[in-house]
Amino acid sequence: MILGMSVETFTFIHVVLSLVCIMTGFIVVALMLQSAPIAGWNAFFLISAVLTTVTGFFFFPISGMTPAQVVGAVSIVALAVALYAIYGRKLKGAWRGIYAGTAVFALYLNCFVAVVQSFNKFPYLHKFAPTGSEPAFAITQLVVLIALVILGIAAVRRYRPVD
């Protein structure tokens, strides 16, 4: 049991939150690329990203540090900076670029984990990378990284919210 739910129910909720985070993250990035208003989508993305990261910690063993815990901790820091940039500093000055960069970075971390989980959980993908160190896995992660670096750079350069 996790928070009074079966592991299966909690896992389902965590996965749904993760997918919502990724979907809304890409919507926010698309809106940033157009300098369109992001307020509602942005809040939806940030809330789902925080909930995804926090619920992910419930799956980790208490003893010892794991790579998943490191990714979760980095995600929490990135989200804290993004939240401060948009709500604390109102995207003024350099905080606009900091927000865009950290929001896209948080999205990348969720996509990174989604790729890891996809190769672990889906038999079709798992056969191509049973240990997670095979070329299929590395190439997929590299494509995701390159795509989000390009989107991140574009978002930092293009996003000019209307005051």
C-alpha cells in the first residue's frame, strides 16, 4: 500500500500524471515558441511535473541512493527554479530565459524517465535493450536529448511574454 492505495493504483496514477506532464509540457513549449500566453497550460504542466516527481519518490527504497533518486532530486531543483522564475520573479529580465530553460529541462527529465520505463516495461522495446546499455536505448535517449535541447534553445530565444 502507498498512501492508502494499492501499488497498482498508485502506479497507474503516477503514470497518468507523468503522461499529463509530458503532454502539457510540449504544449507549453509550443506556446513559448510562439510567445503565446501560457498561464493555464503552464500551471497545469508545473503542477503535474511536481506531482510526478514527488509521487516517484514513493517507489524508491529508503536505503541507498539510486540513479532514479538523483533524477528526481535534479527535477525538484529545476522545478523549484522554474516556479520561482515565473511566480516569484514574474519572468522579469534574465528570469524569462531561466524559466524557459528550466521548464524545458524538467520536461526533458520526464521524457528521459519515460524512455527508461518504456524500454523496461514494454516487451517489444525491452528485447532491443534488455540491460539499458544497448545502442537502441542510447540512440533513443540521444534523439530525445537533441530534440529537447533544440526546443529549449528556441524557447529561451523566442519566448517573450506580453506584460
